[in-house]
Amino acid sequence: MLEKETKELVNKGEMLPLMEQFYTIQGEGHHTGTAAYFIRIGGCDVGCHWCDVKESWNPNTHPPTAISEIVNSAKLYSDTIVITGGEPLTWNMNPLTTQLKSLGLKVHIETSGAYQLTGYWDWICLSPKKIKLPKPEIYEVANELKVIIYNKHDLKFAEQQAELIKNSSCQLYLQPEWSVREKMMPMIVEYVMKYPKWKISLQTHKYLNIP
């Protein structure tokens, strides 16, 4: 159980349940191949059955960490910072992103959009989930729509989500869920060739055996 003072700081976004942070290569979506520093925040109740970081779900298993400490580590490695989870929008992202951007860093987020959008972002990757749909406001500002394809019905969901996007420059990606990639890839390839507004995203970091 968190102490009252710590809990208040977490609720304000001045401390966050930090699962891990690391310097690596972005493996997915529009910025694939780009060196970036990842900050993984604990806490997610969306509950995708195929999630590959289920250990991030329970925020109580990750230590509340002062955002100044997080920022001091991040600034040593890269000018591109990716905030991910879990679901980072579970928490108030304004304080963390304010500090990062004050240092001139580019700040990206990977989110399901299931919670109110907070924070100041250079790139918003929206990866919507059927279980808990995005809040309407994120469709206005998403730079990238990345839909995970686990079965053929997810293609219909992808189209439904694309219709809601209001940013005309938003990049559209279909990404096979890792455990079914060999099964689903031929269907995704055929679909993208038929509907070339979509692109294919792969989890290239897993092929490269890096975080």
C-alpha cells in the first residue's frame, strides 16, 4: 500500500510507477529503425489476452519513481523518447512530458487511447483495442494508427477505427500479433496490396533479438 503522500504525487503525475527504461531501436510503426529511449510505465486495465508485457498491468508491482529521476536518465541517451506501458495515459503525463520537452527532446507515446489524453507530444501512436475503445479526442490528433491483427475480424475493426481518424496525415498500419504472425501475414499482405492506404508494421525488434 502506498503512503498517502506518495499516492498523491502519483495521482498528480509527479511520480510514476516505473516498470523499466532502456535505450534501444524502435521496432514498430512509422519510426522503425530509429534509436530511442523507452520509458515503460506500469498500469493497464485494458487486458488484451495476447499482450506480451502482462507484467506491466499491475501498477503496484512497480516502484513509484520521481519524474525528475526518470528524466535525468532519459536525457543521457537519446533525443527521441518513447513513453509506453502498460497504458501510460492511466496517469497524468503533463509533468513528465513538460520536463522532457524543456530539454528539447522529442517525445512520443504509444497508447490505446482508452483514457483522457494528457501530455505534450511530438508523435502519438494510437493502437486501439476492442476491449476498451479510445476516447474521441485522440482521433483528432493521432499521427499513427497501428492496429494489431490477431484474426481476420480485426481487419474490419481496423477499417472502423480508420474512419474515425480526423488527422489527414495520420499513417495507417496493420501489425500481426507476434504469436500468429506466420498465419496472419499472407492475409495482411493481400489486404494491404488491395487497400494501399495501409502499411505493414512488424515487431522488428523481436527479429533482431533486442528489447
